[in-house]
Amino acid sequence: MIKQSLMIAGVLISTPVASEGVTWFESNSPLTQTHKHLLNNDLTAMFSSLVEVWQLEQSPALAPHLNDLLVQSFEVDCGKGLASKEFPEWLKGVLVQRSEIQSPGRDAFRATVEVQSTLSISDISLTRWVDKSVSNDNTLELVRENNSGILTYSKRYNVSNKLTMGLYRIDIVSENNESWSSWLILGDPKTYMTVRWASKDHWQVEQNALLNPHCPLPKLNAALYDYVEGTYNQVWSGSFESDYPTSLPLEEIDAGRYVLAVTMAHRRWQGKIVVEQAQIISKTYDVSLEE
């Protein structure tokens, strides 16, 4: 607790106490309350105050400091205590993923909200405060249904840039008009592990910072896709949370031309919501008989 308090104090001291439009030093300001709640490990109250700061604050200069506070709160329980709002009985899971897809000569960005429910879903929306759509280029689809009757839906937004730091809102509506909503704060996350191409048939995993012991280990996923009649079909995949491989097991793969995608994903929570940051590198990949 002493170590954590010193770290938070460092975040507080490093922020200017006098800048235009910044009033966090006032004793009853939402930002002061955010600091107090974080120092006291009251993460639910801290999150509520942080939502209020984002709703009221108009100074872009404060955004990096708000991000520092959010990231610091992950050192307690990786975000599980940030919100206390429970799911209704019909809602079984919510995952928000931000993806950066790096292909030769092109970068693309995507935001996805995945919902697990026992009810059919008519709409899923992710909006930025105040009431601003993330992207008009979006699709909602039923991904799968398991043997227990749980439906998985995905709302995918194609965006021109990665989602910026700030306050967002998730709204989920079922076909019989049951609904659930929640605030979501997205920061600029630390990328503890990244991947890059090392050669034409190998990738390299790089560690950029010490891992947060309260969060799941970053997960590497490698997947190979065959392109047939305008559709990508997955022919092989593997997921790893340690001892990351740097190449494919070619003995398991038939000769041919494929698309190879390697993903490094970091997960945290915001209460019940899973928040994932994914870096994806992809390229065409040839497997020959000689290999």
C-alpha cells in the first residue's frame, strides 16, 4: 500500500497545478475526488468521479493525466473493481476490443463489441461522449450459439484511426426490448508485448515493459486463412499465453498460399466488462512442398 501510494502521489505531483481550464486542485472538484478515491483503493467511487471529470472537462491538456490515473488503478485488480454494475440475468458477457491491423503498406483500425446473451439482440451501440457515433461503417451479426443456448453477437466498427482516450457508452437492446447500458472509459493502454515480422516466415515477440501481475498474460494467436471464392476460411490456429512461438508448425499445414495473421492481445476489466487491446500483423504466406 505504501508503494502504491507513492506511485499515485508521483502521478499527482507530475501534473501542473495551474493551467488554463484545469481545476482539479479545488477541494470538491471531481478530479480531486478521483485522486482521493484512488488513494483509498475505492475503485468504484474513483470510476464514478472519473466519469464525471470526462463529462465536465473540456481541456485536452488534462487527458494524459486522466489516462495515468486510469492506468494506475489497474495496479490493484486490473480494473475488476472499477464498476459495480451487474449484468441482468439474460446478459452473460460483454467484451470491447480495439484492434490495430498492420498489413504491408496499410494500417487499419477496428472497434468491436462482443455480447453473450440468452436473448436475441436487436442492437448494440458504442458511442463517444456526447452522443457521437464511433463509425457509420458498422455491422451487427450473430456469431454463434452454444449448446447451452447462449448467443454471441458481434458489433464491428471500421474506424479511420484508433479510438481516442475518453468517455464512451455501451447500449445493448434485446429483441423483446430488454436493455442494459454502461459507461466505458478508454485510455491509452500500455503495450507490454508487441509482435513484428522478423523474416518472411518468422515473427518476433518483444517485451516493452514489466507485466502487470494483476492482469492476464498477453495472449498470442496465430491463424492461417485460405481465400476461396471471396471468403477467408480459417485452416489453422493456435493460442499461447507463454512460450510464444515465432513460426508456424509447417508439418500440420498443406502446401498453398494463405493469409497469416498474428495477434498480440492485452486484456483488462472495467467491472464486468472485458476490455481488450489487440495488435494484428498480417501478410500473404506461402507453404511449399519442400517446407
